[in-house]
Amino acid sequence: MVSRSYSNLLELASGESPSFERMSRRIPRIMTVAGIMSDLDDDRSESVCSDPSSSVQRERIIIVANQLPIRAQRKSDGKGWIFSWDENSLLLQLRDGLGDDEIEVIYVGCLKEEIHVNEQDEVSHILLETFKCVPTFLPPDLFSRYYHGFCKQQLWPLFHYMLPLSPDLGGRFNRSLWQAYVSVNKIFADRIMEVINPEDDFVWVHDYHLMVLPTFLRKRFNRVKLGFFLHSPFPSSEIYKTLPIREELLRALLNSDLIGFHTFDYARHFLSCCSRMLGLTYESKRGYIGLEYYGRTVSIKILPVGIHMDQLQSVLSLTETEAKVAELIKKFRNQGKIMLLGVDDMDIFKGISLKLLAMEQLLVQHPEWQGKVVLVQIANPARGRGRDVKEVQAETYSTVERINQTFGRPGYDPVVLIDEPLKFFERIAYYVVAECCLVTAVRDGMNLIPYEYIISRQGNDKLDNVLGLEPSSMKKSMLVVSEFIGCSPSLSGAIRVNPWNIDSVADAMDCALEMADQEKQLRHEKHYRYVSTHDVGYWARSFLQDLERTCREHVRRRCWGIGFGLSFRVVALDPNFKKLSMEHIVSAYKRTTTRAILLDYDGTLMPQGSIDKSPNSKTIDILNSLCRDKNNMVLLVSARSRSKLAEWFPPCEKLGIAAEHGYFLRLRRDVEWETCIPVADCSWKQIAEPVMKLYTETTDGSTIEDKETALVWCYEDADPDFGSCQAKELLDHLESVLTNEPVTVKSGQNLVEVKPQGVSKGVVAKRLLSTMQERGMSPDFVLCIGDDRSDEDMFEVISSSMTGPTIAPSAEVFACTVGKKPSKAKYYLDDTVEIVRLMQGLASVAEQMVTV
């Protein structure tokens, strides 16, 4: 079954793109009685590898989130709905930042209100035609298990570092809730399929509610241009790895082209999880961080979201705002009161009770502030529900009551709690009047409250007049912010605190109150400069620019999907890179007369994971069968020492062996070893070995291998993050102390190696081809197989020799790597099992040809 976007199967069969513009005008309603998926696998034919040619008049982006930026209200007669934009929604602000003239934006998401099945078609039509919104309708029971169940009781607490150590501390993993989560993500994918033009549209998915959606989209369209931004924290690997479906979520996110995070810490935790749980490595190229994942580069974006400057400034200009500011000045400043302000959701991670305790401590330690300082705490309704919310409310109310009873007096309450919803202009008015804003969340993804406060304190001429300020006077503001919120790194002038340290927060509040006006002005100016230039438009444009850059390679790559269910991923490789078939190479072998066969050992003939690395009898038999043909020159090229290789392969009389990356070479067992480069002076080992020993002692699980001409520091059994970090340090250290020595220092897979200059497997390949030419037997068949970075030198030499004299003009050349990955080889085989099977086939043909 193909995607419903392809309504005309004849168009699909002919390779022509369907008319997506026509289809986007008619959005059929998705079946709303959605069951739980018992099987996560769709029909494999749904994976569409589309033709890269397409045209579009205007760039379009599909923004996908749990909730649409829409407010819905029943008409007074109870028949039908009234819809309007939710001006406070980040998704709507994002569109304004991008600019309507340049990019068309379509939204896909749920409505806050439940829409009856009989009304869903009409609502879909109205929202698409009027707002360019595609609503996703979910049955109430499914939505509850997806949102209030898995999202809010399992993902959200874990991402905020709360482990379910007992049933009272967050929700234990529940597979039925996980299945509901996957089901909803699939319904979202179906909705997107109805409007997407997969070759041209960009898709931007938001937040943890839709973390497996990238897999469903990538499965339908291998080349979909897909970005994902996580607005919550991403926990450290120690926390994240407790999640039973940890790998499924990571692999789903890696089906995106670009993954965005607010801070480097969140990105670092994600990369660490990919390294520890999936064995992936990342690197930074020209400032961009990228993960190589099956031939695709998944880019990582680190940029905190900003605020909507125009919207905030327009609210500051409202007469209602001026009136509210005047009211608050009369209530607080004119009464000799200094206002401290907190604005938080009423949930367990916002640290409201810790802030109240710090206020209590301030009044105890600094009695001079009693009667002068008032903490206004605006408590927004919690987004989730459950016992933890009720406990936070109860603790907050009791703490406020205790503080006011202890320190209050007629006409003075040290804490004013506002737990009813405020209009936006009212909240802005509190920002304008507050001398200091306190954000003491114990964990928060971003939190834009400090940004809003800074812009509000900058104000405008009308507000300056209300506040009694000169128009040219410098503005001032003070921030006390938690170290554990996403905006903290960008606010270098704020007083950063550990919210759990009550004394420290109380001291920070006192410091903010006592600070000189000039210092407050300088800090405000610094913050305002950053916040005003890094607004929501800057954030959105920057993200889309990086997404576009990441997706440029799509049309140049050959893509196909592998894996089932949530293990699905796309392999993207060069169009000329293909799997080496047995029939093809056997046919070429039979047609040719002189053959050069170069084989790596570890990771090619022998699996990397094997503990016993010595060759088995099957490998010995294969090599001997190939060597019996006098027209074959078979060379085993390995990084291992010549003593070890000589010990392992004594039965192979005619096998050529190149040891230590080709420094030592012998073309038969009965000849002496020779060197491919002049004999090296190994006195440098006296310098390098003590350095390696130092890192071995400090890196548990690392070892040193001392070869005749090389030293290798291996950290395969060390902690992957620490080992990688130590390897980088060791590489720099060795390069520094060996600057004047005739050696090269290189890093490989879980190792750092020092070897003589000029030694490489490419030199061996060149030497073998030259030797064969000198003997008058230029090969017309060349097979070269390897698995890692060192083998790329062989592939390069083999490919470049095709136009030279060392290989016959019409030679059959096969450079083959192990696994589908970027390589200089033109062919690949999946693993060592396929390599051995191929070599077994060639050995069988060789035996037949020798006996004929």
C-alpha cells in the first residue's frame, strides 16, 4: 500500500509526480477510531524513493506540533465553531519571523478542544482554507494515554531528571502507553502525507510529543527534508538509558536531517547517548556538528529560541498596559515597596516553593527588607495533571500563608500569590514595574520569562512617562536565574544560582537589591542587545538555513530503506556505489587471466567482535585455493605484526603478507621479509611509550600494543566518551612531543597509532602492482577488500591505477568496503559473513579452473 498522497497509481508507476497542489485542496478526514498498533511495521512498499526532479513556485514549510496555534470557541447557538489565532503560540510567532511573503507555512497538529466526529470534515475544511492548518483528530481515550499518559507521566519527568524509583516518583514504563504514543505519531504522519510535496517541502517537527514521527515520514519518503527541534532538556546518558525504548527513540530522531537543541549541554547529552547506545561518533566540520548515520549526515543545531519582539513591543504600547503599570506603581512603588517578580507554571520543576523559602530566608537574614520588599509570584495553571500538581499547589499555598503570617503587617504582605490566569498585557505590566525577576526552576528546557522581562524593562517613551523617567535615561533590570534552565548560558549578566541552595538564592536576591544602578544598567544593556537581536525570527531563519544546507546532498544520493518498525532507517550513498554481486565477480574472474587480490584481515575476513582473532580452517582453505592458481597474486594486508601473521598463516605457502600496514612485506612464505620504505629508526619509541603509559594508567580499559615499527594505544574496552576524550588529548600530546621525529600520529577506530612516515596500505598496493608489471603479468582482474579508514589508501591507489600502466587497459577492478558507508570503494558487502561467502565462491571457481 502506498501513501495516500499518491492517489493516482498510474502517475506513480510512470514515474511522474502526482499533482500535490490539487490534492492539498482536498483533505480527507483520517479515520478517527484509531486502534493501538499491534504491529509497528507497515507494508514495505510504503517506502517511496522518489525521483529528485520537481518544481515548486514558492518555498513551503510544514510545521508539526502537538497543538495547533489556534483557539477554538463554540458559537453561542451551539452550532459550529469560531476559530482564531493563538497569538501567544511559539509556532505562530515562528511564522511571523520567517515572513509570509517568502515562505508558505502549513501547520499540522491537534486542537485543544474535542471536535465531534460529525463536525471534523467541516472543521478540517475551514482550518485549511482560512488558516492553512491541518487538524489531527484523536479519540479522547487515545489522546489521554498518549499525552497525559506517556508524554506527561513518562517522557516529561525523565527528561527533567526524575526517575520512577517508586510509583510515587513519576510513571513507571507502561508498554500500552508507549503503543498509544507510537499510534498517535503514525496518525500525525498520515495527516502530513495528505498535504506534503515530498521533494520540495520542508517539514519541521517540534518537541518530545512527536519523537518517533521522523521514522514514519522517512519510511514514506526517503528524501523528505526533515528537521526536529526539542524544546525540553535532553537528560544525561545515565538518566536516559533507564528508558526501556531508548534505542527506538534515538533511531527515530536520527531519521531527521537536522536536530535542534537549546543548549550545548542538551546536545552533548544526546550525542553521548548516540555514542554509548548506538556506537555512533560525531565530528565538527567548519563549525557544524554532524553524525554519520548509514551514509546520511545528521546535523546538530544548538541555538536557544527567542521572543517575538514586534508582538511584545506592540503590547507595551497598549493603553491597557499603561493603565496597569500606573495601577501597580500606585500599589507598590508609591507605598515604598520594591517588587520582586516570579512567573512560573504550577508544576514540580519550576521551583516555586524553593523561591518562597529563599524569600523567607532573605527576610530572616536581612530584617531591614521587611516591610519594603514584596515577592509577587504569578502561578500559571499547570499543563499536566496528577497528584504531583496538587502537592505543589498545597505546598505553595501553605508556604505563602506561613511567610505572610510571620512577616506580614497591616498593609504589607511579603508574598503576593496570583494563581488566576492573567492577560498578556497584565503580565507585561508586572515585568515593567518589577526591580528584579526571579527564575529558580530546578530544570527547564528554555524559559523565555527572563527575555520578556528584559524587553519589558526597556519599555518605550509612554511607559517612561508613566514611570517618571527621563526619555534619555538608561534602563536597568536585574535577573536571578537558575543554572538549570536553557536560557541561563545566554544571560551572562544575570546572577546565576543553584535553586536547591536556599541560602545562595537569598544572598542573590539581596545582591540584586543592593547592586548599584550603574551596574544594573550595564547588565541590562548587555542583555537587551542579545535578546533584541536573537529573536524568534532569527532562531527560525537560522534553523531553516541549516536544514536547507543539510538537505542539499539529497538529490545526489541513492537512497533506500532498511529495517522494520522503529528500526527503519535510510541508507544514502553515492549513485555509483553498489553491492558487489557474486555473479558479477565470478563472471569477471572466469574471463580474466592475471589477477591481483588484496585482502584486509581484521574486520574483513575476521569479525571485529571476535575475541579469538586467529584464522579458522575455512579461511585457510579459501586462501590456499586462491593461491594455487599461478595466475593469482594474493596478498593479505594487515595492521598486525609480522610475527603474529607468520604464526597464524604457516599453511599458506604461496600467500603474500603485508604486516604493520605494509611496512614489512613478503610475497611467499619461503622468502625473506622486506620493507616497503627505508628501514626506520625506532628511537622515537622512547619518547612516545612513556606518554602512552601515562594515558593507559589514567584510562581504565586501555592498552598499548608494541609492534616492531609502531606503537598503538587502544581504548576499545574503555568508557567510550572518556576514551574518545583521552584519545584526542593523547593525539595532541604525541604530535607535540614527536614533532621532530620521522613518524605520523593517526587516530583510528578506538585507537591512536604512531608509525613511520610513508607507511600505508596504499604503498603496499602500489608495490604489488609494480612487482606484477615487472614480472610481465599486469593484472586484468583486481579485487581489493577492506573495512576501515586505513584501507581507503588501498582503494585510492587501485582506482587511480586504472588509467596507468600497472593495470591492463580493460581490467576488471573491484574495490569493496565492508558495510554501507561513504568510501572511495565503488562496491560494498554488508559484513564479514558476506565477504567470506564471496571469497568461498571465488575459491570454488579457482579450484575448478586449476583442475581443468
